[in-house]
Amino acid sequence: MKNFNVEKLNSSEEIVLNNLFMTVQAKLVEEVGQSAFKSWLGLLRLYELKNDVLYLSLPSSFLSDWVIPHYGNKVDTICKKIFVGIKKTKIIVNNKINNKANNFQDFVSLTSKNNLKNNPSPLDPRFNFSNFVVGKSNEFAFAAAKKVAETNKVFFNPLFLFGGVGLGKTHLMHSVAWDIQSRNPDRKVVYLSAEKFMYEFVKSLRHKDIMSFKDKFRSVDVLMIDDIQFIAGKDSTQEEFFHTFNSLVDQKKQIIISGDRSPSDLDGVGERLRSRLSFGIVGELYKTDYELRLNILELKAKESPNIKIDREIIELLAKKITSNVRELEGAFRRLCAHVELVNRPLNMDIAKQILHDIFKANNRIVTVEDIQKKVSEYFNIRQSDMLSTRRSRVIARPRQVAMFLSKACTTKSLPEIGKLFGGRDHTTVIHAVKKIESLCKTDMSFAEHINVLKKTFF
Ligand code: ADP
Ligand code: MG
């Protein structure tokens, strides 16, 4: 490996090195747990590589006096695996403030500023394959994502990952990005949310700079667009995306897309794009089962080895919190915080108390009628108006809100929802959902009302 000093890097070297160092950090977290990492190793920085010795720095001798005997070997072993070709690693003290970003937080923003020069959405260093727990509900999606990361050939295009919120779509996509970058830093991987894609597109239109927008996206090796449903209904963005898509497919470049529903169910996406999207492999992330939830919690527990939570409490969480992994993690973190911060042992009763709201939300089956009732009360209209044909805004808007919430909080299909609102057509429901979504985006106080209402059902 070439010698370097972090003070004298150009930006592309910086990205590659930080990228490698990120992997080291992620591995360290994996091995020593979050809390030990934060206390001791989080301030470890890349310093330089000279004559095949990699120098890492810590800001004080207090830290290094502890880290070297306790973690020195571990750091060395991991660095040797990742900075291939180095002979050994040395930890030195450097108390000069180093402006070059190479810690977790900085790295994320660095990635978003410089990496791939595309200003993509940042990649979360915690999302990698090694901490993605595989179970029946996600094994296919996982295998497909792995396959894409491991080879330079394009076997299927695009890879379309879909599933409800909090089931691991973004986690998988980031994993692919990290994995590709660590295998082959020269491959240009661009990850961004569909929202960001649209933002970039609109910006380039405004600056009359559409050519460089096109070039930027069409010169990548792997393009990942997260939450594609966001560009549904945005015709010009969709059109541009479609062209980018086609041109990348023609060049045999890999595309990975995620969405909250399958390509064929993407309302507001043109037929051509929709069929293009279903062309490759569609990997669904299904709802988790008990076993997977338990395994995820076990992994989380391993990441914080100093925090002890009884097995029966873990099992309770896995049993009760069925909605999604994000919520499961949130519940677990809450318990950890309790153990760390409150000087009271955690038992079953206290755990139930702490997670009271989450358990309750996971217990309830909300019906469209519940929603109509609550929303009518909230907006002070008659419940029967939910079903009536009245179209004045004071009635129509709450009705749209109720439709939106019915879609978000129940498992009813659009036609079923339409029927329950006085026999309306499913397109009316789609329209309502879109309307509310767009109002939420443009009107903060409206979004707040929706949030309040949502909380009563979730
Ligand atoms: P989505 O993008 O589908 O809404 P995310 O990928 O953001 O969901 O996942 C939500 C949270 O759950 C993240 O913190 C992620 O790490 C975690 N998660 C989801 N699935 C898994 C899994 N199979 N193993 C470990 N963590 C998971
Ligand atoms: Mg996501």
C-alpha cells in the first residue's frame, strides 16, 4: 500500500482511506460493543502509513495507555485485514486537532459532500451485511443483495427491494454500498433517496445545468435509489429517472431500487417505468417472525455486552413487538438506557411499564371505523359525513385525512377503503393519500395534526 499522511491527502484518497477506516470502526464496534467503542476507540483516527506501518492516533496518552494494552491487538488484527498489505499497526498520541474527517459522524457528512462527487444521501456506517440478521422473511432479499455486492457482473437489473417501513430495505442497500466500496474502491457507487434524486434534478433544471446532472448519474457503476415511491406522480423526475435507468441498463451497470410496495403496485408511476422496474429481480422483505426478532435482539445484546437484560424480557419483546425492526430496536434501546441511567434493576414489570406505549400500539388492531370516528371528533364534524357526498372543504379534507390514515394504519386495500367511505372509488382514495402526503410536506402545522392523529392509532 502507498504511503500517506492524513494532512496531505487529496479528496479522492481521503474518501477511499476513510472508507477503509470506516470498515475498521464498524468491525471494532462489532467486536467490542458500542459502549466500549464509544468510551475508548471512538477517538481513534487514521494518522499515516509509512513503510507498511499504519499509524493511528489518539488525542491523549490517558487514552492510549488504556487502549494499547486492552485493544491494541484487536485493532492490529482488524487493520491488517482491511488495509491489505500493511505489516502492523501502531497507536500514537496526537493531540493536534485534526480537521481531516475520519470519525463516524464526520465520515457520514464527508461521504455526502465528496464521495463519488454526486452529493448522494449519506451512508450509515452501522448498516452492513455483518449485522443484518437473516431469517425466513428476508433471506431472499438478503441473498440477492449479497450477490449484487459480490460480483462485478450484472446478473439481474434492477434489484428491486420492497417491503413495509422498518424492515431493512435501507440497511440492505447501505450494506451493498459498503461492501462494494471495500472490495473495489474504484467502483463508483451512488446511493441516494428518491427524494434527493428529485431535488438534484429540480436544482439542475433551475440552474440550467441538466447536462451535468445527466452525466453525473449516467457515469456510475452502481446506482441505488431508496424509497422510489417518493417520485410517484412526479412526472418530469420520473421521466428523467427512466432515461437514466435505461442508459445505465444499456451500459450494463447495476441498479438497485427500494420501495414500499412492489413495482406493479406503485401508483402514480408510469406503465413503462413500472414494467422496467419489474424486469430484474424483485426481493420482498416480509414481516418478521418471532425467531428473526429474537435473533435481532440477541445481536443487539451482543453489541452492548455490558448491559444485561434478562432472557425472558428479550423474549417478551420478540413476542410483542411485531410491527417492524425499527420499533423493536427502539424498544431495546429504551431498556438499555434504563439499565445504564437508572439505578434500578430491570425486571419484567418495569420493562412492561417502560414499553407500555409500544406494547399497546402493537396490540391494537385499528379499523377504518375507529379512524373515521377519531378523525371526525378531531375536526369536529359528524361521523356520517365521512360517508356522505358533501364536498365542501371542511368535510372533504378530514375525510381525506381519514382515508390517508386508513391506508397508513390498517391493512385494508385501496378499493376496500373506498367502499368503507360511502362506496367511493379507489382512485379517490389514492388522490386523498397523495393530497395529504403533499400537504404534510408543504405545511408543517398540518403535518403536526396528522402526526398527532397517527399517534393515536400506532
Ligand atoms: P426500511 O428502510 O425498510 O424502512 P431500515 O433499513 O431503515 O428499514 O431498518 C430499520 C432499522 O431496523 C435499522 O436500524 C436496521 O438496522 C434495522 N434492521 C432491519 N432489519 C434488520 C435485520 N434483518 N437485522 C438487523 N437489523 C435490522
Ligand atoms: Mg428506508
